[in-house]
Amino acid sequence: MSISEFCVRDVVCTTRSATIAKAAALMRQFHVGDVLVVDETDGRRIPVGIVTDRDIVIEVVATGVDPRLLKVGDLVQRPIVTVTEDRSYGDTIRLMTVNGVRRMPVVDRTGNLVGIISVDDMLRQLAIPLAALAELPDRGRHLEMQTRK
């Protein structure tokens, strides 16, 4: 299965020129902990960074910087790591682990934004089969009791 089956397609985005205050307002409005920073050209959205609620607290609030004056692009510190929509679930986990990221934009082959995948999304998908496996011993005993009365 490709990661495109699991990613969230409704991504909250802004551009580098938006203020930190605007990014925080978007996080509050949409109840999310991050905003994807994109360059928009010709109807395409190309991910260039991500700003998290933690970034805002550590880099802006804790240092006393006015969030109405600082731009989102000023917080984008390292190149963003993306995953193409055709990559597998396992490949995506490896990419996230190797790069030490909890959220990763999902892009098409041209780099255009398709969605975003987070550790939380991946854990939800892992929990379903793990819960089924956890029930296996009880289910086995139950079936055995029915067949060997």
C-alpha cells in the first residue's frame, strides 16, 4: 500500500511571507499543531518548510520576539523532507526515522503537495492490526472451547 492511502489531504498551508501570528491563528482555527509552508506558483503548492506550535513557543515566545513582526519564512531552518505519494508505508517510516521528523509532506512526482503524514496518523494505522493480534490468544481459546467441549 502506498502512503497516499493514509495521508491527510486537507493540509493547512501558508507562505513564507505570512507572520508567525497568522500561522498561530491558522493553527487555532483549524485545531492543528503545524502549518506547512509552501511556495505557490501556477496553481501548484511546493512544500518548503513546516512551522509547529513548538517552534513558535521555543523560537518566538520564549525569546520575546513579536509574532506580528516575524515571518514564517524566518523560522524555516532546514530543508524540508518529503515523501512521494507512491512510496510504501514502510519506506515512509524509514524516511521519518532517518530524518528525525514527526510530520512529512506527501508530494507527487513533480513535488506538488498531495497531503501530509504524521507519526500520529501512522500509529493509528498500526493500532488496528496490533489490536487484532492482541485478541488472537483469547479468540483461539474461545474457538478451542467450542470445538473441544
